[in-house]
Amino acid sequence: MKQKRICFVLALAFIVVMLAGYGVNSLAASKKNTLVVAQTIDASTLDPQKQGKMPDMNILINIFDTLVTRDAKGRLAPALATEWKAINNVTWQFKLRKGVKFHDGEEFDAAAVKFSIDRLLDPKTVSPIAELRNVKETVVVDKYTVNIVTNEPDPILPNKTVLFGGVIMPPKYVKEKGDDFVAKNPVGTGPYKFVSWQKDHQVVMEANKDYWRGAPKFDRLIFKTIPSMADTVAALKAGEVDFVIGLTADAANSLANDNNIKILSAPWIRTYYVSLNATVKPLNDPRVRQALNYAVNTQGIIKNILGGKAKRVATLVPSQNFGYDASVKPYPYSPAKAKKLLAQAGYPNGFTVTFDADNLFLTEIQAIAAQLEQVGVKVKLNVMDNKTMVSKMQAKTVSEMYFIGNTGWTLDAMSNFQSYVKSDRRYARLKNSKLDELVDVEETTIDPAKRKAAMAEIQKILKDEAYFIYLWQLDNICAMNSKISYTPNVLGVLWMFPAKNK
């Protein structure tokens, strides 16, 4: 009996060891085939038509496909639409890809496109996505052809379907499950299928083995929310995170000697500026706004704080976007001229202003505030997280000055102007009838030359009137596990399908 018990214990121990070994090997294999990406803020919703921020889109673009995409060189390229053309001034026709299915097995076709655009534009959806507001109707021509008809000519409608406005959703699934369920359990046609979402912690996805482009190289994709840059750096060093974009120069420098991490700087189209409420005193005086631009040593901040990983901008438009006018030059740094203008405007001793700022850019913000103080502008700094900042912008409770970045992701200056320049738009804090007229021209004119001329004039007015403090176009500083191969795109969008192990 005793001998039997010993044999049983030995056998049990053997099984435990075997299972433990299997578990370790499986865990290692699982980690090898899992790609972990870090972001500073989580998605607000997983309903792609009820969000309008890039962090949300970074996650959702891996679950959903759009009608059109961009290739490695930034050119428009086929996605769910294989080709497109303008058949008249107000109608764009899209030919659709055949044989594509949503993750739940539902078929993708023209009816899904019509459903998605109709839902986006339905007032009950309350979508913040503005790109397709000019669409009048979506017409199903046949099973794999759809016409998008606009109220007025839209010269870049295909560009607008690359991200937010071009996401296609499964009609049957949305109708059966309802908006609340869909917002937490998304189903798309993209390279990864949704698995789980722990709010403010992580979104987990698994590979869509039947993806129309082919199966992704990683079995799992995880987006982790890590608000602190210091914590992000620690996670990279510990191997808990594989990829992150938008690193600060200091964070990148702290990782430079780690052989397990690769740092690269990629061209980006994100521009940063300070929004000024030009409808309230003293910022309603153009001399005051001009003075603020002269007061900030932007080139010094780029050199000493951003590590040279940015370039000066004269207005809101990055150099890659259509309509950019290189003849419009940035304000030079001149504290003396700033003081002179303030005195002319009736503020020889300066004034006090409240300044809202994102806590991720604290060093840059403090430098701007200190430079404004040097010309007599007393700054009351309110530092907050990005989520709070965006909420205040949307509620129009943000201070008379705030620091913000914007990505003109259509690669057209229209994106840089649409929400900030025309007086009736959601983030506009200025009133200029000439600008309103010019925005209408560049948004509804088919002729590229006329559009470019209107955009050039907009930039000249923006510079002269100084409706913003114009700062820099940031390079995209990325860090990744050295065992991973991935090239960031110019949009800075975290579409991770091309990523693979070396």
C-alpha cells in the first residue's frame, strides 16, 4: 500500500511538472505572438461613429475597415472600396470589394455602406464626426456599387473616408444588438476581432484569420492605457509594452541606451498651437494677439525642449498637406516688439490671462507661460489631463487660452481649418466674414488651383490676424521592442496590421 502511494505521488508530481512546463511554454509562445501598444488615454467608446478623437480611432482602425486608405507613401489606396470617381460635381461613385465579411459572418456590400453613412448622419446618433456633414444621400446602385451624393461639391470626399467618416459597420448586428451593446462590443471587417475592454486599462483583440488582406502576423493585439510618460518608459524597459508613439524628447533620451528598444523619429502632420478666444477682451485686439506670437521663442523650445524633433509652423497647416503655403512665414521671436504692441493696444503693463494645458506637455507649456510673463502677460495656468481638456472644449467652458494639437489627417488643409476657422464651427473662437467665405470656397470648389488660392489667402489672414499662437509641427518619436518590425505612417495612426516579428 505504501509503495502504491509513493508511485501515485510521483506520477502526480510528474503530471504537475509537465503541465507547468506546458503552461510556461504556452505563455512564452502567447507573449511572442502578442503585440502590446501603449496610449496615454483610452477610447471614450468603441462605437466608431460616436467618437472623433485619434486615440479612439487608433484602436478602432484595427477592428474596422474604411472605404479608402493610404499606402506607405501617403497616397490614397483601395480598402473596402477598390476604385472611386466623381461622376458629376456632387456625386462620387465607389466600387466595392467583393467577398468581405464582418467578424460575425455578415456580408459586406453596398447596403452596409449606405447603412453606415445614414447612421453617421442621423441626428439621433449625435456623431461628432464632421467630415461628411455635406452628404445629402447615399444611393445603392447595385450590390457592390454605391453613390455618395453631396449637397454641394466636395473635392476631397474620398480623403474623408480614410478614417472617421469611412468606417463601415454591420447593419444586421447594429440593428439587433442596439447602440449601447455595440459601443462595448464592436464588430467590423478589420484585421483584429474584439475580445474584451477594461475601461482605462486595456482593449484586447485577436487576429482575424479570415481577413481579406491575409491573417495578421500577431495572434493578439492589446492596447494599454498608460497616462504617465514615466510609466510608459518603465513598461517599455520591462518588456510589458512593445510599441508607443508620441514620446517626449526626454523619454526618448532615457531609452536611448537600451539595446532592447529601438527609437525612431518619423515625419508627422500634427501641429500644435495655442487657441485664443478672439471674441473677448483683451484678445479681441489683433495687436494683443500678434504680441503673444512675438513673445514666444518657439524655435528655442524646439531646440532645447523638443530635442529638435519638430519644425516651426506659420499657421495651422503642416507642410505635407495640400494647400500649404510656404510663402507665409512664422512670427520671429521679438519680446521688444511684443511689448510695443501691447503698449499700443493699451496694455503697457500687460494683463492677466487664464491658460488651460494638457499635463503631457507641461515642460513646453511652462516655457510658453514664462516667456509671456517676460513681456508682462501674467498667466494663470490650469493643467489637466487630455480627457478633461477635450470635454471643456466641447462644452465651451475652456479658458481664453488653451494649448492643443491637431492632425489634418485628410492630408488637405481643409482638415486643419474645418473645426477652428469658420465662425459657426465647433471649436471656432473668432469671427471673420472673409475667412468664412474662403472656407466655403476651399470646401466646395472642385478646381484644385482655386482651392489652393483660397487656402493661401486663409493662411495669410490667419498669420496677420494672429488668431492663434502658432508653434510647431511635431515629429513622431516612436519606441518599439527591437524584435518588432513596423514603420509608422505619416498620419500617425496606429494601424498595426503591417507589424511583424523580425
